[in-house]
Amino acid sequence: MTSDSPKLVDGMGRTIVNLRISVTDRCNFRCTYCMPADNVEFMDRSNLLTFEEIHRVVTVVSKLGINRIRLTGGEPMMRKDLPTLIKMIDKVEGINDIAMTTNAYFLKDQAQSLLDAGLKRLNVSLDSLDPEKFRDVNRRDCLQAVLDGLDAARNVGFKSIKINAVAVRNFSETEIMGLIEYGRSDGFEVRFIEFMPLDADKVWERDKVLFGHEIIDLIKEKYELVPIDNSLEIGPASEYNFADGKGKIGVITAVSNPFCDHCNRIRMTADGKLRTCLFSTDETNLKELIRSGATDATIAENIAF
């Protein structure tokens, strides 16, 4: 993006450069902090944006200054032919980064095709390296498939692979150091995310949040950490290098110290509803605009809040 490119600035004066796109609401896991164990009702597939519609939205927002795309779900790899969509997005002028958040279950078989399509970065959700605890959280007995997916992604050549672990009190305390050691030995940055009130089972309480400063204190019992000045970065994590040079970690303090004042992203649901915040109920129905024959200019006007 050049200095004279249009900028998408919200009502708080924040310049938006990142669009998170949910490509499906379906997921093969049932994580306790995300989905109910059963009786989940998913969208009818006809309500999902098509690849062509997603490509059109990306093309429009790229002209408004957005240059980074993150694909999410659900589990994004449950969307058939996902590499095709990535190729389409990668060809949009102005888009210089495509990332994906995944549970990595399908990654072993798709890592190469995703990389070849233009995917640059991966964030893999992984809360425990203990098979039983993994099953308790994800309600699936498939830890090895996730680890195999991570290995495959590294082996095919992904340069940026991060592990996202949700930090829950009375669970994560015993898992943090194992994840840290795994990340240090295998070359993955581990990021700990404070447990946020997004759980479908409605069990969130502030007392269940393991806070970022507690995580850092726990890690410092073994390792010296050096804070990274990430004022030039565009992300919510506070990052630290290990003083011995073997990797880094991140902490996302969405509860104890929200990053709202420098948030630079907007989100689009799988059925085309644009939201300015993860917790917002205000939305713009882009699918309705697209399917009613709206021009790109009209779509852009509705995005430029």
C-alpha cells in the first residue's frame, strides 16, 4: 500500500489493515471454550459466501487499504478446495499477506497445497500436549494428528507457524511449560490467549481466566525473557524473546488489558456479515448487498464506516 492509498479509518481513529474472513462455521472439534458438545446447528451451505463473493469483497477492501487477510472458521480446512480460494486472494493487487488459523487436524495432507497456493502464515490452536487433557478440552482424541500437521507445515517450508493456547485457570498452569519447550525445540512461537467470554456452553467467569502477567511470571521461573518493542507490528500480542536466543513467546491480554485502542482488524462471518469487533453485535450484511446486485462502489461505501 502506498502512502496515497485510501485508508479505512473507524470512528475511534484506528486505521484498519486486516480483514479476518470466516470461510465456514463448521468444525470437526468441539472445544469447550468455543462450541457445545453436540446439537450444533450449522448454516445451510447456500448461505455461505462463494469463493467468487469472498474474492470480490477482498478486491473491494484492498482498494480501501486493507492488505492482510486471515482465514478462519470454524475450521477453515473443512471448506472444500480451500487452496483455490487462497490462490484467488493471492492474486488481488494490494494483498501482501494471507494467514490462517486452524486446529491442524487436516494440515498433514494439505500443508503443501496451501503453501503453494500463497498462504504465508499459520496459527495452530493447541492447548495441551497431554492426550487426555487435549481430549478434555477439544472433545476429540486426535492430538497426534495435530502434531503431525504441525510437523508437515514446518517440513514443507512455512516460515511463520505460531501455536495459540487459550489460558484457563486450573488447567493451563500445568501445560504452559510443556508447550514452551515444544515450541523452543521445534521452532514454533507459542502465544497464550486469556480465556475470553466466547464459550458456547456459557461457563465463562473472570475467575477462570489465567492472566497474562501470571503466565509471564511462571515462564520467568525458568527462563529470562526480553520484551520485544512491537510498536511497529500489527497484532494484539505482547511478545518476548528468550534471552538465550531460542525463540519467542506472545501473550494476548484480551481480558486484563484489552488491545481495543490499537486494534486494526475487521471481521467477516461465513455468511457475509461484516463486524468491527469480535464482541460487536453491529454488522453490515455484505452478502445481501452482493446478491442484490450492488456495485463495488456501493459495497465500499457500506464498508467504509
